[in-house]
Amino acid sequence: MKKQQLVAAGVLILLTIWMVVPHDENSQGEGALVSNTAVVAVSAGSAAPEDPSVFSVRAQRVDGQPYIEQIRVRGRTQAFRHVEVRAEQAGRVVDVPAPRGTRVSAGDVLCEIAVDTRDVDLQEAESRLDQAEFEYKAALDLQARSLTSEVEVAQLKAALESSRAQVARSQLALKNTEIVAPFDGVVETRTVEVGDLLNIGSVCASVLDDSPMLLVGLVPEQDVGGVSIGARVDGKLLSGEQVTGTVTYLARAADAISRSYRLEIELDPQYQNLREGITVELMVDADEVLAHRIPSSALTLDDSGAIGVKILDGNNRVHFNQVEIVGDDTNQLSPGIWVTGLADTTTLITLGQEIVFPGQVVEANFDWNE
């Protein structure tokens, strides 16, 4: 029995050795192959080595540049002013000279109310004013000769002032029969027609001031600290049109529901004939940082899932450098992304970063001074 146990132990040892020791060159793993194969780093525009046994990666020197971070905000177009013009006198509408869509100037008539007796009321008030002035002057003459009392003179003076006030009220009532535009703009709505009866406070029409047009949006509370009055803004309308403007207002209090802050941008004067309510994507200039513009293909992940790039130090040793994406130029002819977290001048591995690992030394086959 003891002999059988020794034989079994020996067979087990031999089997273990057979499994551990490689039998030929083909049994080596991928890690061994990479470790025993040279890796050459060449510049991005150079040709790869012709030797198939030599791995190559592409490298590029990138320098830090001032970059203005931008905050993305969803917004819409809005008129600078949009008011309902209301009647200040009651009466029947006799004319509406400004139809909807008409561009008007300040003072142009929007609705005209029947004068009725307002003109004769003014004539009566002016006549009473003439009488009051004559009686007051006569009383002053009598007072100078001590033929009338001061009380009577004071009463006539009060009557004179009352007559003047009545003339002013009559003039205003006559003037208000014409409801006029308060500023230059476009007649957006008109709610009355000839023959309608307007009461005091009834709406005649609404006027929209579209010069300048505004862009409005809500800035999230985590981004509001980066926005300032006077910042430049680029906007892209839903129609594809590009516009620019300047931040003119940033709310101090957050919206109670969204916890965001209202933002208003005044468009530059050259943008005309825009309509209100068009959806727009806003890119608001924020803080200026030192960033690097790199190709998006250079990004990779480490074992923990962090976003970063692989770089070479002065000794051509590979390092993983975590970065933060702060912007992109995907709309340009040469797309790229802007990242922070790199040294001012960095040798970046742009292609083949998956075949090298942090700590590995590669053979540099480039000269940035050429």
C-alpha cells in the first residue's frame, strides 16, 4: 500500500511539471510576445517600420493653449418687449389703421375711438377758462383799490385753477381717442374691429419690439458661477442659423421648480427678422483655462474606468494621464477635443496606445526639432 502511494505521488508531480513547463515556442502567451517584441514610437505623419516583428505606436507633441470653457444651455428666442396696448378712454372704435403684421413706429395710431362730445367739452372748458381769467384779473384790480376782500380774490383764483385743470383733462380725453404705439415694433395681434366698443383698460392691439431680439434660457445651478454679464454667446437656431450675442441679464434668484437661473442674451444688431419662440442651443463663454487640443481617438480608459491618455516622458516611458474633457471642435474640418490635466508640453500617444502599458519603455523614432 505504501508503494502504491509513492507511485501516485510521483505521477502527480510529473503531471504538474508537464502542465507548467512550455513544450514549444507556440505555447507562449500574448504578454510574453509583447514583452519580447520591440515597440517603436514614431511621429504621427511618419511611416510605420517595415519589420512585421516590430510593433509601432504613433506619437504627437501637443502644447497647452488658452481655452475658454463654454456652458451649454437650451433656450429660445424672445422679443425685447411685447406689450398689450390698452384704451384709456371708453368709446366706439371708428378706425384700425394698423393691421396685424404691420411694422409701426412710436406714435403711430393703432385704434381710433369716436370723438363724440369730447371736442365740444374742450371748447366749453376753454371758454370757462377765459371767463375765470377775466374775473380773476378784475378782482386783482379791485383789490388794489381796496374795493374787494382777499377771500373773494382767493375764491376767484381757485376757480381759475380749476378751469385750467378742466381744460387739461378735456385735452387729454380728446388726445386719448387715438391709441398709439408706445415704441417701434410689429403689430402682433389686434383684438378689435371697427364698431367694437372699448372700455377703459380694454386691449386694442399688442406690439412686439424685435430690435434687438433676445435669447433666453435657464442655467443650471452647478454652472451659474461661470457665467458673467458681458460674456459672449454663440447660438445655433433649430433652423441651423448661427447667431452671436452678449449676456445682459443673469437672475439672482433660482426658479422655484427647476432650481436654474434665467439668462438673457441680447443679439448683435445684424440679426434681424428673427421670430419669437424658436428653439436655440446656446454656448456661453465661461472661464479661461489651459487646455490641449487632441484627437478623440487618443482617449482610453484605465482599469478603474477613468478617462485619460497615454503619454511618453523624457525617458520614453509610458504613463497613463487622467484628463477632463472641457470642449470639442467636432464641427470643424479637423475635429478634435479639448482636455485639461496635461503638462504644458506633452508627448501624446495618438494611435496604438492599446498595445503599450504604463511603465513600459519604448524606442523613440522621432525628433521634434526637425
